[in-house]
Amino acid sequence: MAPEVENVSKKAPFQVFRADIYSLGICLHLMLLGCYPNEYDCDVKFRANNLDSECVDLIESMLSPFPVKRPTIEQIFEHPWM
């Protein structure tokens, strides 16, 4: 779940599509590494796994805690790793 979605109970607005990009980043991370980004030792796997630097860049941008810094779906399709 995207960080900003936690504030839904406080009726704080958020951009649904930006939250979806975060979720897609979680799915991509899980598919490539077999663990969620917040799991114990997963950060070590992320850095030590021989992932292409462009792949790492894409995942990190999708998982940005700041919604406005996440790429749009169009930008993801244009990303060199894609």
C-alpha cells in the first residue's frame, strides 16, 4: 500500500493513479527478488542482486515515498528498462 493511502481514514486526498504506480513497483520488486521491499534483508538482496541499473532506477522511482516523484504509466513504458 502506498504511504499516502494510510491517511485515507483522515480524509486526506491522494492521487489514485500515483498510488497504483507504487503498488506496481511493489509487484515488480516481488517478481524480480521474491520478497517485499520492507522485508528483513530484502534491501541487501536488492543491492546485491545483479539487477540491471536501469531496473533498479525504475523500481526506486516507482517506490518513491513522494507521489509527485513517481513516474506516470507513460513514463514507465518509455523507461529504458522497459
